[in-house]
Amino acid sequence: MSARVEQIRERLVAALAPSELAIEDESHRHAGHAGARDGRGHFRVQIVSAAFRGQLPLARHRAVYAALGELMQTDIHALAIDARAPEELH
């Protein structure tokens, strides 16, 4: 697991206590892309947390961005988010 993925995992676990969390580094798929030139990465996050109950998708995304903090400026160029409450899995 890359250091960036581990940092993302640590922050999301600390802030949102997910019951499920999957993080994929998709940076290799964007080699040569203008946004990848500065060294920041492209990631996909699938997260299930009770913290998302009653929240609209925009609020869930904002919660993920807030949990990641400055990583959004220093390490992450693009982030695809699938955020759900536990009861939305079935």
C-alpha cells in the first residue's frame, strides 16, 4: 500500500469510522494528464459509514474532503467518491 493511500485511510478512519473502506490509486491511468504533472494523484474511495445517515451526496463528499484536509491540496488531484450509509448497501 502506498504512503498516500495509507494517509487517506488513516484520515477517513479517524474522522468517519467507516464500516467499509476501499481506496484505489488510479494515478497510473492518468499518466501524462495535465493534472498529474504536479505529482498529485488520482484516487477512488468507496466508503460506508453511519456518519452519512440522513446526508445528501454533497454533504457526504464535503465530509470526506474535510477529513482529508490539506491532502486535497498537496497529494490528491482527483478523487472519485462513493459514500453510503450502511443501510444503503442492500
